[in-house]
Amino acid sequence: MQTLKPLFSAITIICLSSVMQTAAIHAAPADRFAGVEMKATHISGSVHMLEGAGGNIGVSVGEDGTLIIDDQFAPLADKIANALNQLGGDRPKLVLNTHYHSDHTGSNNAFGASGTIIAHDNVRIRLLTQDHISRTGLPLVTYADSVNIHFNDDELEMIHLPAGHTDGDSVVWFKKANVIHMGDLFFNGRFPYIDVASGGTVDGFIANVERVIGMLPADIKIIPGHGALATLEDLKANIEVARKTSTEIREALNKQQEVTDIATKIDLDYPNWGSGFISAERWVQIIQTDADGT
């Protein structure tokens, strides 16, 4: 019997190792967000910005209740709810989605169970194809061009901007507080992400942001989809880089230059702009995909 002990020990070790690996795989998604802390910044009037992981959240807390714009990833729902409580709010009565990506709609299931989700028509259509979205996470109210929302003594205008970051983008403008949430039409100080597979286009993105810039007062405060609270000058600088680099990249691609060579030059000319979600090389690839129509 003694000769069997090493064999049993080996089997035990293998089994334990397998169990631990399986547990680690299942724990990984939650662990990714374990250290995330929600940072709240008061902007103006009833409006605040929440930063955590994923897209920035716009918040309005007042006599009518709590409204949020976007809601990051699903595992962060409780942390978002706690942050809202600390601002004097409660479960959101209204949830506005600027587009369908999961870092902006991941907590729809949690907040849509007790609140009403509002988004562009195409956001609902795309969320219907997402496995992580349940019935409660779908927008109950959709619109084609724009919708006005009267909440906490302010008027919010949700404006659809087609074929930009995606085909379902909206910006949300608090008219009284003089704050606008740009969704992912604005990565502050970074190259943009154009989801070509979801109806986004580079030219549409640039045209949409330029349209918004033409509407806004000089002293507007801007919540970007990602990055720090911004000004109109920040937004202008951002779209200027997007415009210039897209032109340069297209010209280089037309000359049959290699993607890596183009990206290297862009990195040198625009340091730090590729340090976020979209690297210089990925920005070149996005423009290449957009130009190819694939």
C-alpha cells in the first residue's frame, strides 16, 4: 500500500491544480474590477461625473430623482449605486445610453430593472444581439433624431449623430447646467475609436464632432466618453488631431507604405495620443479598414 501513496499524492495535486485553474478562470472577470474605485466630480448644478472603469458616467441628482448617462461594466453596478448614494441620489429613474458598447451599457440589466432606459433606435437593435443584455437591460424608449428630457429643473437634449463612432451615437446636453456628455465621440487627449463594423466611419465621426462644436457655447463643460473633464478647446484640439492624422494616414496608405511605418511616424508626431485604448498602429488600421469599406 505504501507504494500507492505517491500516486495518490500526484493525483491529488493534479486535481487541486485543475480546480484552482478553473476557479481562477471563473473569478477573472470579477477580479478585474475588484480594485476599481468610483471617483465623483461635481460639475455644475445637479450634474456630476463618475469615473471608474469604462466610459465616464454623467449623473443628475435632484428633486426628480437620479438620472445617469451610461453605466460602465456589469460587475460595477453595486459600486455605481453606492457612489450615487454618496451624491445624495438613489436608484436611477432614467438611464441614457450614448451608444451600445458594453463599457457604457454593461450595468443596464441592473439599473433597467428599476428605471427606464432611453437610447437611439439603433442602440436597442444592437443590444438585442448582445448575450450579456437581458430584457431589463434594453431601452424602453427609443428615438430617431433627438429627444428632450425635463429632469431636475434642467432640459436635456439627446441628439443622434449618425455613422460616427457607431451608427447609434448620441450626445446629451444639459442646457441649464451648460454641460454636455459626448459619449465615445470624444476620447480626451487620445486617438478616437471608430467601430466600422457597427456602422462607424472616420469622416462621419469628424463631421459629427465638428457639428457639435458649432452648436456649443465657449464656456461649456464637457464629459468625454473617456478621459478627464474637458473644455471646448480640448474638444477642438482633439478633432484637429483626428482630422490631420486621418489625412496623413490616408496619403501614406495610398503610397503603399507599411502600417507599422506609418504608425511609428504618427507616434513621433503626436506623442502620448496613442497611449490609451487606441494605439497609433490601431488608429492606422481603423482608417485602413474604413477606406477599404470592410
